[in-house]
Amino acid sequence: MIVYGAILSPFVRKVLIAAAEKGLEVEQRPGGMGQGGDEFIEASPFGKMPAFRVPNGRGEGRDYLLADSSAIVHYLEAAYPALPLIPAEPMARGEVVWLDEFADTILMAAGGKLFFNRVVAPLFLKRPGDLAAADDAERTEIPHILDWLEQRIGPKREFLVGGAFSLADISVAVMFANVRGAGVALDAQKYPNVARWLAGVEGRPSFAAQNARMEKILTRVRAEAG
């Protein structure tokens, strides 16, 4: 199985972490932002990452192709049901799907303004970012999200849904690495429940490995930029 995309993308890391949690081996190849060539575009016709390929996955020499992090994880869940990341119980499943969507839209909308304008635009695209938009997201959008998560998690909850690690934990937590990479530190005194939950999730080997790769790239690019 092949995953196309850059490690700085939380959506790419979501897929890589999900695969690791299931004990699956996947190969990561470049894709997006001018990388990956025809092989990537075949798997992701609109150029979005991640893209996914299972060689000969459809039989008769045809590869199985997908382009969306949630769709890819749902495929992995169905194809490899051991070590489930999406619960079978209806209410819990609904919550996991909702929190995955919350992360991909609401949290990404806020975190994306931070990471794109403070990191991607100046360091990778070599052009100024919209710092006013980033500052506004840090001042108004991120606190509102954290306030909601703080109340949802509460003082006893280890995971976001039920008593088991799930796609919800992956989808929400991967976004916080990008928020942190954009210079916004989590105030553990103001948000102790979020801080405790996030430390537990990011302490898992699957997360630690991908976060270390991301931080290594950011450190190198910042050093090169002076």
C-alpha cells in the first residue's frame, strides 16, 4: 500500500498513524504541491493529499485508488478489522465520525490559517502569509475550540469516545501538531483536560514517530531560512 503526500499535512499523518496503529506497513511517497507526478494525479485527480494506492487492488492488474484521509481510514478499517479504530456500537460510531469531521473542517479551518500563513507561505512558498488572519485565528477561533474540547473531555476521560482509542483521537490530535508548529503552545493550566488527553495520545509510538519527522523538517527549514 502506498500513501502519497507530505508529512507536514495532518491528513497524511492521520493515515500513517492509523495504519501504524493497525500494524500495517505502508510506503509513503511524495505527492501534492508539485510533487508526485502522474502517479500521484492518477490517485488524486484534484491534487489533494493524501492519495492512496493498493497495487492490483481491484484484480486484473488494476490498482485500487482513493483520495481522502477519512475514506482511506474507512477502507483500512473494513479491509483490516483487527485493532479497530471505528467502534461498532451505533452511538459511539456516530461520535467518532462526527469528531473526525469536526477535525477535518472546524479545527482544520482554524489551524490551517495558523500553519499556512506562518509556516507554509513564508518558508515553503517564499511569500508573505496573511498574518492578520493567523493572529485572528489564534485569538478567537482556537480558544473557542479548546473551550469546547476541555468540557467534552472532562477530568476523567482518557479518549474522546468511550473508553478506547479511536479515529476521533487521531483526527483531532494530528491537528494540534500543526497548531504547535505555527507557534501556538497549549496552556496546560487553562486547559488541563485537553493537555492530559493530548499528552497521552501523542505519547503513543505511532504519533511520536510522525511528530518527530514533522519537527525535524520544520527545524531544518527554519534553519535554512535563517
